[in-house]
Amino acid sequence: MSRNMTPERYAQLQARRGKRVEWVKRAEPNDRSPNTRKYRNEPTLVDSENLDSKREAKRYRELGLLLRSGQIDFLGRQMRFRLPGGVEYRADFVFGKIEDGSVRSFQVQDSKGVRTQVFSIKAKQMLSEHGVKVEEV
């Protein structure tokens, strides 16, 4: 006799014992509606800027306050960095201070709800190629 039992056979055995079996269909990854995004993020509009998620929108508001208060001198969104092999990394935010007409210091931040393997690889490449640590917020 096989150790693996079909769902129909299992239901028959449970019925003999007087138990009722109800099967619940698990949602498959492709069972989501066509409008649902892969990581379930919701696009958000802030100051006429389209942002990819609520988390990114929250950080954008915080950085906007820092910019208006003078704690940072510049704020860039979706800035591109070239990586080896023709790969490109697009940072959510790049911001920092300017002194004597040149950039004194800057930070690169990425808003992540789900840390992907691709992000981990690109963050390591950013550190090794450009000497820039990508901060995850």
C-alpha cells in the first residue's frame, strides 16, 4: 500500500469514521487580481510626486522637512548609479550637505518592505564599486 494518499481517499476514510473533511484552497501566487502589485505596495502621491509605496512616501515627507529646515542641502529621488556588467542601481533617495560649492557628504537610502536578493547584491556592489553604503529604511 502506498504511503501517499490522495485527498479523495483521505476524505473517504474520514467519512467512515464519521468525520467531515472540508478542503480550503490555498491562494497560489498567480491567484491575485491583475491590479495587485507583487509586494502589495500602494503607489502614493506626495507633493505632486508619484512614489512607489506608503513607506517611501513617509520617508520622502521626513526628508522634505529636513530639506526645508536646512539640515540637508539637496534631495534627489530615483538617482541612477552604474554597476559592473551594465547593471544599474536606482536609489530611492540621495541627500546630503554642500559646502563651498561642492558636496561635502551624502547618503543613499532605499525604502524596502521586502529585502530581495537582487537588492542585497546591488547594495554590496555599490559599496565595493563606489564606496557608498546603501541604507535601508
